[in-house]
Amino acid sequence: MNLTLNLTDGWDNKDSDVLTTLGTFNLIQNTDNSWLLVDSTYWTSFQFDGAAPGGVTINSVKVYVEHWETTDTRTPS
């Protein structure tokens, strides 16, 4: 059985609020060269809809992530 769970919201650890309230939820829904910036000392968790039938065991999960980072341009001391 294949099942797709849709993203419904997320939690921003840095701002201590949900992504829908912060106005950043749309940044993680599509592949459109817009991204959610998460500083290295913080985390973001995601909430999915409850579409899995009761009593099932989830054996694997695929999450698609686009990763982007900048090169550190600071001069070493």
C-alpha cells in the first residue's frame, strides 16, 4: 500500500510558533526556489495530515529536501 501524507504545518524552534502563523508555511510546500532558512542552532519540525489508517505499520518514509548553503566568506583569524 502506498500512501501520501500531506504537510499541514510545522513548528519553528527559533520563533517558537507554527509556520502558518509566521507566514512561512508556503516556503516548504513547493519546489520553487524559495526556501525556509533555519539557523544552525535551531530546528524545524513538520506536521502531516492524519491520513494513515489505524493499525498500519509504516515501513519507510520519503521526504524530498532541497538543500542550499552559502560559502563562509569570513577571513580566518
